[in-house]
Amino acid sequence: MSNQTIKAERAREEETGKVNALSDTTSDALLKVQKSFPTVENLHPFYRAVVNIEIGTDKIRQDLSRVQWAAGKIMALANEARRKIKSAQTPKEMTSARKAYSGRLGSLLGRVKNPLKRLERVRLLLKDLPYLSPEELTVVISGVPNVGKSRLVKALSTADPQVAVYPFTTKGVTIGHMDFFETRVQIMDIPGLLDRPSTERNDIELKGVAALKEAADMVVFIFDPSLTCGYDMKKQQNLREEIARITPAEIIDVSNKCDVSTTPVEGTLPISAETGAGLDELKRLLEKKALEHSNRKEYYTPVT
């Protein structure tokens, strides 16, 4: 075998190895993203609704499909490049074939740049959302802003409350827990909703609506008869009626701030999240519901 032939075979082997390394690394990375990403259908309905508000579930499906397509296309182009290298007569032709493949690979990756960015955005979004156990009763605390929702969550939580705040863009949702013997209840405080049409609500409010629709097993609606929240009773009552249309969950009505208002709303449980008045009765109602709660379908939940 001549030196020229030996040199050509070495070049063929080297350029083929470079193509293999490029194709394996990039296609494996793309497939890892595609395979490790939860399917939209397997997301908890609450997470699915939030993703739909932020980005759009159809867009995510398209992005995952595009990434899978790109991984397959990378391997097809690599096969084509290997054939060209194999049939090339000179090291220069082999290098040219490999460089052509590198160029096409770069162009292909450019086409999935935005889908990959969106999928990463969804991954971070899911990571920042609160963990919701499908086995535990979920109680959503709702009402207009400033009625004492967060204070009630903290007042109902255990002596060493497991409370955390998760970002809803510029607002937060608080998750607390209550334990009744071996039964645990998760309590969610959502951003305050305003009495206005759904078409006028911002993304923060829409996520609160998603919690009511998709996460709530029970809703505690807080009235503020003291009106120190800044909203009159008509607006509070209108919101209560709308929430009844939004959620299939049972609703417990409470009148908060009974320490500063002696006239609770008719038919509600008077409480004070500040002093603890009436909370024992509310806890008994939640305990009864928790004991009736049965396990639900398991959905993908983010690992934090």
C-alpha cells in the first residue's frame, strides 16, 4: 500500500470520526431534551393551564416535534456525509465533505434554536411552580386582594409551617400544609382576583383562575365585611358568584377580620386570621373534607 493510499485512509478515518462525533453529540442532546420533557397530556391540569397561558400547549407540542425531527435529520445528513467521505478520492475532498456537513448541521441547529429556548423556558416555569400532590386535598383560598388570604394560609398551617412562595410573574402563590393525623391538606393562596370580565384579566389573574378550575378540591372564599380591603361588598359578592361558575369544587364562605367587624356576611363563617377566632371550626370542616378525599390520577410534577 502506497504512502498516498495510507494517507488517504487515515484522512478518511479521521473525517468520518469527526462526523460521527458531531452527529452523535448533537442528536443525542436533542433527543435527550425531547424524551425527558413531559408530554403535555401528562402534566397536572394546573401546570398544563399555566403553560398554556405563558406559551401555549400547541406551540410546545410543535416544538417537541421539531426537536425530534431535527435529531433524525442530523443522523440522515451524517449518513450522507459518511457516504461522500467514503467515495472521496483525496483527503481534500474528504475534508470538504465533512465541512459541508458541519455547515448544514449548524444551519439545522439554527432552525431549532427558538423551539429549544421555549422548551427551556417551560422547564424553568415548571420548576418554579409549587409541587401539588395528587393524593392530598387541595384547598384554594380566594377573594379580592387584601382580604387576608396569605395570613389565613399561615394561620391554618402547622406550627412549623411548610410555606413557600412561588413566582407568578410579579406576584406569588403560597402553599401551606395542614396535618390531620395521617391526612395532609395542601392550602394554596392565589393572587387576588378582581371583579371584571375574564377577557380583561392579566396573566397573573388567569393563573389564579387556572388554580380554581384545575387544582381546587375545595375553595375557601374570604369576604371582608370591614371593607378595609378597599372593595365594596357588591364587588366581593360578584366575584364570589363568578368563582362558583369557574370551579366545580365545594366552596366554604368565611368572613375574615371579625376582630374589627362585628357584622359578618350572612351565611358565612366568621373568622379572624389575625387572632385565630373561628379557625377551629374552619379546620374541622377541612378535616372532614380531607378524610373524604380519594386519590386522584398521578400527573407529572416538577422536582425541585
